[in-house]
Amino acid sequence: MSVRLGDTAPDFTADTTQGTIAFHDWLGDSWGVLFSHPKDFTPVCTTELGYVARIKPEFDKRNVKVIGLSVDPVDSHEKWEQDIAETQGTPVNFPMIGDADKKVSDLYEMIHPNASDTMTVRSVFIIGPDKKIKLSLTYPASTGRNFDEILRVIDSLQLTAKFKVATPANWKDGQDVIIGAAVTDDEAKTLFPQGWKTVKPYLRVLPQPK
Ligand code: BEZ
């Protein structure tokens, strides 16, 4: 069964570099990012984990907990983390799941056998405080992810959870937004009394609500 947007994120208990974690309990009321990398002691993964560690304050600011995973065991992660701290300038400051039995990888379909039978692909799942899947991404092993994009999506998800708006292409926090397609003009007058610009009846733009 694949994990799709709007599904409840599968719950699990797993060993991590920060002890045993029961995923839903660990998430609590926070947002979450669960991401997999193919293998320990590999170059692209080393840079990814270093980058996520460096920008962790940005996830904290947004009330987002971050957790990594690979099919290597926790003791391997712990040894590798010494290299990450040495080469990337920041110790890994979030838990890493050791998924040697592939329990979590299978739950989230992180192994794509036509890419590799043994390694996880680069999956990202953003999970809301309601434990629902809000985004899923799959990258190949050879391409490191853009974690600034993950933060950008979180900004959009958190804004659109609060206001009946959507965010346009390449939107960044603070830029103009679009009134949701399901919102009538009459409803919009109540929701956005400051007004908006009608470019087309279906394309109504307004400054980002606070
Ligand atoms: C890497 O992180 O560099 C990598 C991992 C697995 C396969 C290919 C590249």
C-alpha cells in the first residue's frame, strides 16, 4: 500500500541515534519531516545530513521535528556522524533511524526495487500535526535534495492551513498569495476585507495575510 497525500502517516517504533522512538508520540503536536537516504558513509548523503543539521534552527522555528533514516544500523549511523561533524561543520542534531530490518522503509515504500533492491531512495515526507501526509518527494540516489525547498513548502503548508489561500509558483514567505479556488467572492469579502486584485475571475491575488 502506498503512502499518499492525506493518508495518516504510518506509525512505528524504531531504534534511533537518540534512543527508541514511537513515531506518533515523538511527533506530538509538531509538524514532522521524515527523510531517507540510501546508505551510510556515502558522499551526497553526508552533505545532505550536514546541511539539515545546519538549518535545524529553521525547522525548530516552524515547530517541525526532523528525523532521518537509512537501512544501516544505529551503530553505523553513530560512527558516520563523526565524519559528518568533521566534514560538514555541524554535528547531526536530530535522530537517525537505524532500519536494518527495513520495517520503516517498507511501511513508507522507500525501497524502489527497480532503482535498488537494497538501498532506500531519497524520500521526504512532510507530516502535519494531525499526522496526515502533506507532501511526499522521491529523489534518486545521485541527486542531493534542496532542503530550502522543504522549508519553503512548510511555510506554504502552514500558511494555507491557517488561511483559505494558495501560494503561486516559486512563492516565498512574505510574497503575494492567491485566494483559494473554492472561495466565492462573497466569502472572500468577509475573509479578506482589505481586498484583492482580480487578474481573472479564478486568479485573485492579495498580500500574504498575517
Ligand atoms: C551518495 O550519497 O553519494 C550515494 C549513495 C548511494 C548511491 C549513490 C550515491
